[in-house]
Amino acid sequence: MQKHWADFVKIIDADGRKILASNLNTDLPKLRDDTTIWIELPNGTMKKEIEREQFDLMEYLRTKLDNHFIKIKITVNETTNTKFAFTPEEKYEKLREKNPAIDLLRREFDLDL
């Protein structure tokens, strides 16, 4: 199911529907049961956008999975909303969270923020 989901995202991205593709890539879809695909999004706007455009997605998945009973369940969890880094200090902290070795690089080359 996840492979077909990713394939659909690639198709709509190539078709120029980048916002929908980005929204569908926000969370990895999970199976709740045999007929329910569940995704969790960080805000209601993304949920509304996917709900508005879900017909093509569901038709694609139903065909590829040969299961015409599947449905999608979308929940909103605003605590999953990522914090964006804007200042150089915030960007550095984000990089440091991902790779603590960046401190060594900064010291080695005597880099300053």
C-alpha cells in the first residue's frame, strides 16, 4: 500500500499538483485494518486539502490494491507541527540536533554564527 501511495504522490507531483503531493508526503500512511488507511497531519488545512482532492487518490489505490472497500481516515495532531528555523542560530541548532558532529566542524574551521 505504501509503495502505491508513494507512486501516486510521484505522479501528481510530476503533474504539477505539488501542494497535494507535499501534503500526502507529510505522514507515512498506515493500515488500521483491512479497509482503512490512516494518516496524521499537523493541521486542519492540510486535512481539508486532501479530503477535497481524495477522489483520484482513492481510485488509484483501489485499482492498484484491487480492494474497492478501502477508505482513508485523516486525523489532525497539531503537536506534530514542526518548528521552523528562521534565524541563523535556530538553523544551527536544528542542524546540531540532526548531527552533533557539526560542533566539531565549526570549531575546526573557526566558524562563527
